Amino acid sequence: MSVPMSPEYLLYYLPLIVAVALVLAATRHERTDLIIKQAISQAVWFTVFMLVVAGLLWGATQLI
């Protein structure tokens, strides 16, 4: 049984990831260039992590 999800929910992903990554980077660095560099790195890491988890969940549902 699948739960329907609207594609519009994915529009919340980008601002959420940008906000979280910027806050985390700003708590560790004072210089703006380091904050931006760290925020981009964390945003990529978060995205890859979420894609891996989504892939694992999708794979698990295919087995059931």
C-alpha cells in the first residue's frame, strides 16, 4: 500500500536544506567565505544521505 505524496512537498526541500546548512555552518565559522563553503558541503552531504535512505526504503518496499 503506498501513501500518496504531492510533488509540491519537494519544493520545501531546497529552502529547508539551505537554512539548516547555513545555520550549522554559521555556528562553526565567523568568515562569510567559510560559511558559504561549509554550507554548500553540508547541503550536498545531506542530499546524498537523504537519497541513499530513500533508495534503501524504496528497495525495502519492493521486497515486501
